Amino acid sequence: MNENLNLSDIIKKCNNITYKNFTKVISYLNKINYNRSSKGYIANMIEDYFFVQNKNKAECDFPNLGIELKTLPLNEKNEPINSVFICSFFPNLSSIKWKNSLLYNKTRHILWIPYYNHYQDIVKYKFLKPFFYNMYYDDEIIIKNDWYNLLNCFYSGNFNKLYDFGNFLQLKIHSKTKNDFIIVFDKYGSKRVMPRLAFYFKKNFVKSLYDKFS
């Protein structure tokens, strides 16, 4: 498998799955035994389809192009079903510069793969037209501000306020790391144990992107 697809290859692959159902897309792959009970089976299938090999690493999915790959499940009203996981949050004072952050690396350029998943039968799931998102200057200002506010809240030990901040961005417990705990100190200096958090795009922001580019 080639992990260094060029942009033309990616666009061709996007065109090939547009308006195709699950069964058709999976027929393009050698691997057919996906765990359909797994929460991330669609994302895993799409990663395999686009030859993404650096799964869950700090770099973006197409490192040669600086592009991150994200699936986007929609309901029958063309609305995102959930907020969208972007990356895990690793408290590290050495990486609090925006342009050096994992979040910036994962959000500056995204290939979104929207699909309907409101059918009961998975084989009827249909992929819609993928779209590219380059983080606009206006969006970056808001996302960067959200990021700084969330970091400030975390490092100052105001954990109870973590979920109050964010216009486009929020911190949540990620299902894959819900049993991964970290030791922190609250604003009173008391030690606490809390699940590792992750950055998510809020549903209203993701919907605005879909409405704009679909």
C-alpha cells in the first residue's frame, strides 16, 4: 500500500465513493471482515480505502500533503450526529504554541467524508460527496482562541469550567481513552485523577462546514 498518495489520487478516490453505499465501497478493499459492531468501523474502512497507515499518530493522515482525514456521519436532516473527535489532549507545556500544537496540525487542512448512517441496515449507508476544508483565517482565530481558553482553564486547575468554553471547540472524554487516567492538580493545589481528554469540533461548527461545502 502506498501511504504517499498525491492529491490527484485522493480526488479520484473521493469521486469513486461519492453516492456509493457501504457494500460497494467495501468491495474495493481486499479486507472484507470489518467488525460492524465497532463504533469506528466506518472510519477504519475509509482509512484502509485511502491507504492511511499512520493511524492514531501525532502527524496528520496524509503527512506528505498536510491533510487530515475525517468521516462525518449525518442524520436524515443532513446534520452531524455527534461532535467530531479531532485529537487527544496531551498536557505538555512545551507544545503550547499554536503552530506547534497537535490540534493545529490536525485541523489546518481536512478531507471530510460525509455519509448517511440513519438506516438500520448498514449496507444501505451511503457516502456523500467528500469535501476539503482549509482552515480560514476567521475560523482559525476562533479555534485558536478556544484552544487557548481551554488550555488556560486546564493549567489553572479550573476543571469544573472546562466544558463551559469553546465556540467551535470543546474538550471531552474520548471513548478510546476513558480508562486512561492522568494525575492533575486543581486550583487549590489538590491532587486529582481524571480521564484523559480529547479535542472535538462542536456539531454546530461541523454543520456549518457541511452546509458551506456540500
